[in-house]
Amino acid sequence: MRKFFLLSLVLLSVFSLVAQNTSYWQQQADYKMEVFMDAKNFQYKGNQELVYTNNSSDTLKKVFFHLYNNAFQPGSEMDLRSQNIKDADARMVKKTKVDGKEVRENRIANLKPNEIGYLKISNFKQDGVEAKTKTIGTILEVILAKPILPNSKTTFTLNFDGQVPVQIRRSGRNNSEGIALSMAQWYPKMAEFDFEGWHTDAYIAREFHGVWGNFDVKITIDKDYVLGGTGYLQNTNQIGHGYQEKGLEVKYPKNTKNLTWHFIAPQVHDFTWAADKEYLHDVVKGPNDVDLHFLYKNNPKIIDNWKNVQPLMVEALRLLNKHVGDYPYKQYSFIQGGDGGMEYAMCTLILGNGTLQGIYGTALHEFGHSWFQHVLASNELKHAWMDEGFTTYVQNVVTNEMAAKKVENPFKQNYIAYVDLVNSGKEQPQTTQADRFDENRPYSISSYIKGSIFLSQLGYLIGQDNLAQTIKRYYHDFKFKHPTPNDIMRTAERVSGAQLDWYLTEWTQTTNTIDYGITAVKEDGEKTIVNLERIGRMPMPIDLQVEYVDGTVESFYIPLRMMYFEKANPNLAIKRTVLSDWAWANPKYEFSIGKPKNSIKKITIDPSGLMADVKLDNNVFELK
């Protein structure tokens, strides 16, 4: 196993460097941690040694760590935000009725001292010399004993005391399904420093941005607990619990009270684990010799669902590899724990008491994050749509491919939800920092739904073959980096040859909408004149389909001038006429059909439904 780890580390490092250009750099944070968990009192103590490599051209005089556990305390920013946001997350509030009126109580505000979460740091040293620290909510500010020069390393050592909060959001103890310990965001985690500077966002409720590194973690806990999570277990035959070699019976020495689980995780930006005494543990092989672990409660009501989801995830891995690129690690764990579903490095914590379809859908979505968040790792706080949206897109693709009955447009519901957000008047640009959205629902639709449409609509713009190549090249070129919105746009340009800067700007940086309409269909001798209008601010190329009375079908394609691009015919079975391009400065467009008006049955703008037109009733002309 040790040889496997070293080989994996070398290969991942090589892969990371090959695609980089000479101007790109990223920091490195390598962790060694030893932790003792007092499961009875939900408290833990640990020590951390962190080798930090400054690959930037900056001289760093201070560094920052995340202390996520501190969010689960009365008066924290997470507490205040959930008290003041209009549509607070249902997991974070308790609703009761008093005199017929709904009263909302914030769960964090009511936590008792033995129920809160905390992470306390002591004995912080840099290369053996004490450094000054200051805790500000969920951030630890460290004034360094000596500056870290460009292209140099330093070693931090520290001790930490933590308390696992009552589970409210993601991390915690004794959740609604009885999982003892869901240990996410549990350790002092180095904040990211990149070309934009330090990312020191307080933990309020959203997701994360982390530094790539290698983790060596030892967790000591009561021997009856079964663990699952990030990394490769190094002492499988001493631990047992389903990790040992097949056929081997593991016997602990007499009077053994605790076991120390030793995990190695190469080239990840997070480390998460969960533990419970009642976990069943299954392991199945997936494509490319990847071990898929399933840890779930020994509850007769759910065992069949967890057994039946296993072959579905094997197939999901095959399809995700096919559509995005090969999963680079050798294990992934699906763990009952958490408060819905949340992705972590090499694992997910999901609810497990629901239906098979519910478990499958959540597991698939969180699994998809392994590619778009835990390999590509865009900044979720600044560009949540790149992770949530792209994961939703590939989830829709894989779900449809695995379905017994496939649909022509698996993204249809996404477009309906997006238009509903537009009509609500609550949409904010996707450049809005994730915590700054006025309400939770607009954040979710913007990130998951509008982010997914970015890709499905990109297929409308450049063609499905080009889209498929774009996704694969994007993954290949930017894995183990932190891509930004410009990187996906430029990748699409390189693949297709189209100019797409306007698309990135309009779709992600504004709330401009698409609205095209057929304004007139007029007879002109043996020809028919069709008048179109761009009503919305956002321009698009236009696909039209004409259905004739005799049953034949013809299509017309109007390129968008600013793209300097002509899309290939998406349906070779239908005759297509490419018309002159449409310039943005002109809101009106006219073209002719070489048949009389009475021969036309129907004209449709965008029959594919992949253009996010917010008003569809003016997209169709029918001759009554």
C-alpha cells in the first residue's frame, strides 16, 4: 500500500504539471495529523504538522486557517445569517406555531455549551518558533515568526482541541438518521492563497475552496466504530471492519479498547470521515480497478436499497469516466451520514433512509462532484455555478443514459426552473459571492440550474460534438488546478473555433435574458417572408424549423456575427439552409422561404429547447 501511495503521488504530481503553462502556480499544503476521538463526549484532541510550500512570487508575512467548527456557536456569522435570511435553510431552523402564527427558532442560537462546535488552537509554531495567532470567528490569523519567501517551504506545528456539534449543517453528531459522527470540516485547514490573494471567507453556510496537498492522518477511536472517508487505509489487516484482505479474520489483542486508523490521501484539498458502531460495509469493484465502498446503518428497512444502488454506482463511474475523464483515485466511499448530500475528497456523506431512487440520485450528484470539485476544484464561493452547475449537467446526462426510457431533452426541467427564477424578479448575477445572495432559492437555481444550462446551451451554440470535446479537454487541461470561468470559455473556443467571450459575460456576469420572437410571416408571390426580432438583451444564433403541409421539414440557421462561427448541421436527415449572419446592433432580421405561405404548417425557433428563451409563446408561428 505504501508503494502504491508513492506511485500515485508521483503520477498525480506529473499530471498536474504537464498541462500547466509557465505562468501558473499554486500553493501546496502537506498535512500530518494524529487525532484521538473521545466518542462518548464528542470531543477530540489532535496535533498537526503542516509543510507549506509558497510557490507564489509574494513574500508571505501572515497565513490564515479555517476553523469551520466555530460556526456552530450562538452569535456566529452562520447563526446570524440564518436568523436574517428570508428563506432560511430548513435544517437550520425549528418552526413552531404560537397563537396560530409560525415562529422560527434558529437552532444554532439555542445550542448549549456541550452541543456547540469549536476548534481551539494552541502551541502554534513555525519551524519550531512560536508564532502569534488570533481567532476571528471561523478564521485563524497567524502572524509569522519569519516571512515565507517565494519558492520556499516552512513547517507549521500546532495542537487542536475540538468538539463535534449537534448536527445542524453537514458536520456533527447524532444526526436525524442516527449516525454517530459526521466529521467534515473538522480540522484546522490552511486557507487558499492564489493569484487573487488570500481567500479568508467566513464559514456561513456555503461551500469551500482549498489548497492541494497530501494527507497522512491517524485517527484513534473506540474499536467498535467503523470508519469511512477520504484516502487509503494503510493498516487494513489490523483494523478489519470489512477493509481486510478477503478471507482474513481479524482478531484484536486482548484488552484492546481503541484502534488507530491510518489513512493516506495523495493530492486532495480536503479530508473527511464518518464513524458509527452500526455501519455495514460493502466493497465492490468499479472500472479501472477503483474500489467503491458503501457504509450504511444496519437497518433492515434500508439494506436492500443500499445493496441495489451499488451496481448503479459502478455504471455511473463508467459513464462519468466516459463523459468527463477518468477518475484519478483508487477508492470512493458512499457513506450514510451528513444532512442531505455533500461532496468531499474521495467520499460523500448522504442521507440513507429514503427510497432507492432518492439515494441513487443523491449519490450520483455527489459522485459527479469528484470530477468538477475535487479534481478541478474551482472556487465554490466565487463561482459556485462551475461546480454545482457542471455536476448537475453531467448528472442529467448520466441519468438519462442509464434510464430505461430516454428523453430527447434531459435538461427540460432546468430551463423551466430558470425561467421561473427570471419571472420572480429575484435573480442575481452568477458573479455574486455565494453567501451574498439575498435568498437561498435564487442561489440554488443560479448555481445548480443556470450553471447547468451554461453547458447545455453551449451545446446549442457550438454543437454537441464540440461540447463533448470541450468538457473532456477542460478536465484534462485543468485537473488538479483551480480553473476560473475564463478557462472553460477559452477551452470551448479552442475546441470549436468560435468566439465566446460575449457568452461568458452575458450569461454569468449579468441577468440579461434571451427572448426572440417571430413578428410576421408574409406572403410574397411564391415566397414567404419571415420577420424575427431580438427582444431580450442577450443575443444568440438562431435555429429555425419549418414544417410544411405536405409533411416535409426544413431547417434554417442564422449565425451570430460576433461568434465568427458556423455550427455544423445537428440533424443531417433534415435539409438545412445557412442564412446571412445576424449582427447584435440590429434587433430585427428578415429572411425568405422559397415556398408560398399556404404551404407552411408551422415555424419554430429552436426546436431543440436548448436555448434559454424566457418567453416561448412568440417562438412559434402556426398557420391555422
